[in-house]
Amino acid sequence: MSPPRRRLAGRILASLAAALALARGPAARAEEAPGAIIFNKAEAAGIGEPLRQDPALLRSFPACPADTFARERPVWRRAFAPRRPTERRCAREPAACFVLCTRWSNAPACFDLALAFEHHSLDVPDILDKERLYALACAGGFPAGCTNRAAGIRNGGYAADPFRDAPRADTDACLARSFRLDCDRRGAWGCALLGQAYRLGEGVPAEASRARAAFDMACAINPDFAACAFAKRQVAEMDAPPDSADDAP
């Protein structure tokens, strides 16, 4: 076998090994063993440079999440749904999850790796890498990635985020569309944040009835999820009597 073919075969075998390593064991989040999540920060540090040079990321990161949804998902991936590795596995094996994310177009792996980076932000050299991974998850066809990327644009204020200096009205409209995309696909956080957008008039007209409908949908999707608790707090604030100081002449 010629040297180029040996190198190609080696890369393929390495990718398969990473995929098989993550395929072992239960995949469902509910089946994860209890205890603290171990984060491999040495492996995580090695991901940053290849992540920032990834062609799909360079196309997706500067664009509105709603406009990139599933644009980087290859045709073959539509026929073979990816298996989600879980955040715990991606925290323990970031390099293997990164291979699944970028070489195997496994958008859920991008998302779980982003969660691991977010929940261990003090051990990650560049906190914006979680935003990059959420962008890849969205572009790969995982709608929750669109919501998390949009939430990062809204709340993060990262100096190197391409949306930092974008016109506020354009950004708000982009975020509302991204939340709606996820909500339409039964994403609880997408509905909760869409409700907030309607409540505050961010990117959409301020409409209390639509805000309540979106909040109700977040809880209908999963009443035990954090998104429902957020939605209930928003509704409680809407129903609270106006502060007496606001009524003073």
C-alpha cells in the first residue's frame, strides 16, 4: 500500500475507533451513572485550533442560526440518524466527540460537547468554543443547538462573537427566528425563549397572548424541564401587580 493510502486508512481507522469507543454502553441520558462529571481539559484544549479552522464552522458561525439550520448535514446523514453520546461521555472524551461532530456529521455530539464546555468553562481556554460547537450542532440539524447559539448571542456579550457589533434590531429578529425554529420542532427551551421574546418585544411585536402560548408550550413539552420552570417564572412576572412606585403620580 502506498504511503498516501496508508495515511488515509489510518485516519479512517482512527475515526472508526473514536466512534466505536463512544458507541459502547447506554446512550440515554437517564441511564447515566450518578456522580460528578470528569472533564478531560487536556483533550479539550487540543480541540480549539482545529475547531476554529473547521470549514463548516467558518460558514456557519457568522450567520444567523436560523439561516444555517441543517445546511451542513450531508445527504447520507438524513438516512442514518446519529446516536447521541451524552454530555458525560463528551466531557470525558472530548477528542472522540469532536471526531463524531466534525468528521461524522453527528450534530448531537457537537451539542453534548458544547454542553461539556459550557459546564466546565473554567477549564476551557476559550469560552467562545462552546458557541462555535452550538453553531455546528445547529448547522448539522440539531435544533436545540440553534436555541443555545442564539441564547449565547443574546446573553454572552463575547468580544470575539461576530454578532457583538451587529445592529440590535437585526440581531433580535434573528434570535426570535432561531427560537421559533426550535419551538416548532418541540424544543422546550426554544419555546420558553420565544415566549420571552414576545413578552419583551425582542425581534417580534410585544404580545402577551403569544408569550403565554409559547410559555405554555414549553411546559407542555416537558413539565419537569428547566425551560418550564423558566417559563413559569416569566408568567408569574407577567401576572404580578405593578409596583406601587410605578403607580405614583
